[in-house]
Amino acid sequence: MEENKKTPNAVEIATRIRKYIRQNNLGENSKLPSENKLAEMFHVDRNVIRAAYAHLRSQGDVYSVKGKGYFPIKKTRPLIYQHRSDIGFSEIFSKNRSEYENVLVSWRLSPVTEAEANRLHLPVGEPVYRLKTIRRMDGKVFAVCYSTLPQKFVPDMEQYFDEYKSVNEILMEKYGYSHPVCDSISIVAAVPSVDDIKYMQMAEHIPILSISCCFSTPQTGLLEHFVIHARSDMFAFNMNFKQEEN
Amino acid sequence: MEENKKTPNAVEIATRIRKYIRQNNLGENSKLPSENKLAEMFHVDRNVIRAAYAHLRSQGDVYSVKGKGYFPIKKTRPLIYQHRSDIGFSEIFSKNRSEYENVLVSWRLSPVTEAEANRLHLPVGEPVYRLKTIRRMDGKVFAVCYSTLPQKFVPDMEQYFDEYKSVNEILMEKYGYSHPVCDSISIVAAVPSVDDIKYMQMAEHIPILSISCCFSTPQTGLLEHFVIHARSDMFAFNMNFKQEEN
DNA sequence: AAGTGGTCTAGACCACAAC
DNA sequence: TTGTGGTCTAGACCACTTT
């Protein structure tokens, strides 16, 4: 990073730092210059450097750790999720990519809430399994997912948790159907939740694509409510209505 | 807003201000207390108040105007856009709601770029119309939209610009088809662009739902590329795959 | 002229991490 | 102990809006 004649302001310094990261191709392990060092280098107050770094952090360019310093964030090209209503989420990814992982992080059995009961056409209070999973691609977590499904359809669900692959895997084995069916889908953009930030280790101001679906089978009717929170810088949703273009 | 014994920090002050707005049901025209006034009131430095207001601004709770002050932002419940591949965007909204408006803000005729050419299966450089429109509901702009379509399909397009309703309106009149067809759709979450912020007068950190579609007709093949940037706090995307649930 | 938000300086203290 | 980021104080100057 070079010094200059005129003292730059916060935005200019942020641009310089961003350029410095890009030009030197710095990765997640390269420590960036400290606030004090840059303040001295640019002949400005430390608060100006803090504002510059805050700007970069809000854009997802860097992250900071108290006592350690600032570090660059490597941006990757987003995955394209090609949605089909007759196949599960994990199945689409694992079909094409071997670097895909779906990991169960926690589960519990509890009564269904009113909003969920409406969506799944259940009586309020019915016990449902709630699964939280994270999805990784190339070792990086790109999504946090929440599955809700009534216990009555899978009373023996817990036996599958040791070697968990996906909800659809379990359902397919249990009900012997060849493909799940997505009945409806709802998509919103949102600010990441505390959980999202924790599991995906992401910047606060990177938006989340939140996709919520209801799945059914001919035997059971509606049986699963699935919500995925995916990082917008790592994930895009696609859908084709004509079969001819693949 | 009440004072307190212990001097609160920035986050606590932000919470107090948010509560104050909600409890007094303040609208866009009610000026909030100035930085200096709050600094005095809470016995903290003006910079702490600035941090608190910055936090609220980033959450879309308030906005500020230099020389005037801070003002609350009224949050509205998001519109649910019920997508169908056989009907246009405007048509879905205007069918149910009379408060819906689609306004042409600018247009130009220019050569197609390579990326667009691929999407629309056109030779590079082919002249295309580019329309920028804004969509209002109840007087508030919730989306900025970009249409791209080849001039060859609508050589007389400009005559429609004085009394513009929607691209589909023009196409339906011209080609006499009863419904447009959406071939593919791609959805991402994103940070608002400068244009988005300008037209929708929105906070920087409210995510955008960006939906991009290709439309075709039997007569022409692919003929329109349509992109909508919609505020996530005012817009949600929905889709049903089963006809029975309406 | 007075009040507002926007930006910056200079300096202090804290909690945490590394040595 | 030293260096790091996180938070806060106190005060200055600017550009813009209102009175």
C-alpha cells in the first residue's frame, strides 16, 4: 500500500485497502495492517481507519477478531441451484458435485406451532421433529437449513441420525417413493440471523436468500416444511419451465 | 424517552429510540430528537448517539437528512407475489389490487451486450430496447425493473411510451397472444445498487430480491429479458406447484 | 444566525490474543 | 508485557436547512 500527498478520507482508504487485497491476492490467513499502523501510514486518525475497515467489513471484504486483527475474506463464485419440484435439495447437489456435504447439527422433538400447523395442515400441538443442518461446498458452509416434519410419519426417525444423509433419503427408504414432491415455495431476501452468522461465519451485511418449501408424498399428503438460509454471495436459485433448455 | 441512572451504551440507546418510535407510533413526518439533544439527555458523547442512529439507519428503522434531522421509516407488510409462468408481472398485481402502478422512468435503444445476447439467443450487437420502470403499491416504490427486448420484434415500440402500461400489454396487443410465457427464472439476494437506493429511497442495508426471467411467445421465441429489483421488506416471491391449493 | 447531520482529530480505557 | 480491535469522550470544522 502506498502513501500519498493528499490525506485521503475513509472511503478512499477503504478503496485502497480493497485494491491492496486484490492485487496481492491475499487469502484468509494473511493478516492485514493494524489500525494504528495504517493511521500512521496515511497520516490520519485511527477513527478514520476504523471507519474504512467498518465499510469493508459491511461489504463482506474483511472480518476482524479482537486482539488479533483484520483478515481478508475470499469471495467465491455462487452455486447455481437448479430447482425441480420432484427432487430434494441435497439430491440435486450431490448428484453433480462430490464436494457437497449435509451435516445434522441438532434436532429436537416438540409440539408444532400455529403457523407451522397451518402450513402443514396439522392440529396445533402435534409433535414434530425439527432438524437443523448445515450444507457445505468445498469445505465452506453456504447454508443453514431447518426441517420440520410430523413424528407420526417417521416414528423411528432417531435411528437414522447417526448416519444422517438427508430427510429425503430417510423418507424415500421408509415410503419407497422414487422422488419427493415440492408443493409450494416461498422466497425472500433477508438480513442474516444470529444463527446464520454463527454457522456460516459471515459478515453481518451480506444478505440471505431464504427459501421455504412444503413437500408431500402421495401416501402421506403434506409431510415436510423445509427452510434454507443461504448466503447470497455463495448461492443463486434457478428454475426452468421449458424442458428443452437444460 | 426517559432518562436513566446508569449511562447506556450505543446499542441500548438504539433500542430505546426504536421503542420510542414504536410506542408513540411515529410516522415519516415526525422529526426525531437531534444528536445533540439526545447526547445531553443521556449524558453521553454525541458520537455515541451517532453510533446508535447509524445502527437504526442500517436496519431501515430511520433515515437522516443533512441539516434537517432523523426521521422514522414506517414498515409495511410485504406484498406476496404469486408467480405463474403464463402471466406477466404487472398483470398479476393489477388484477387484484387497484393501488398498483407501473411507471416508465427511462428507455433507450442500444446494442445488446454479450451476456444478454446469450440469454436471449441473439447475435451480439443487435439493437434492443431497454426500459427502466418503477412499481408502486399504495404510493410507495417497492421495485425497480429492467426490460430488454429486441427492436426487431417491436419496431414501433416508441408509440406506446406516452401511455405506457406494461411490456406485456404492448406485446399482447401486437402479437395477439393471450398470455406471455416465462421460460426460466433466476433469483438472488443482493445489496441494493445506487439506482435502487435512489428510486426506492431505502436504507443501504435492506437486502434486495433480484428476480430475472426470460419470456417468449410461440411466434417469436425468446423475446424479453426482465429483471426486477424488489425491496425485501416489501416483497416476497411465492409459487405453487399444485393447482388445488390456491 | 442558529440548528442540523457528516467528518475528522486526539486521546483515554477496556478486553482479548500473542509472545 | 505488548499489540490488537471495541468503545467512549471532548472538541473542531464543514455543508446544508431553517428561522
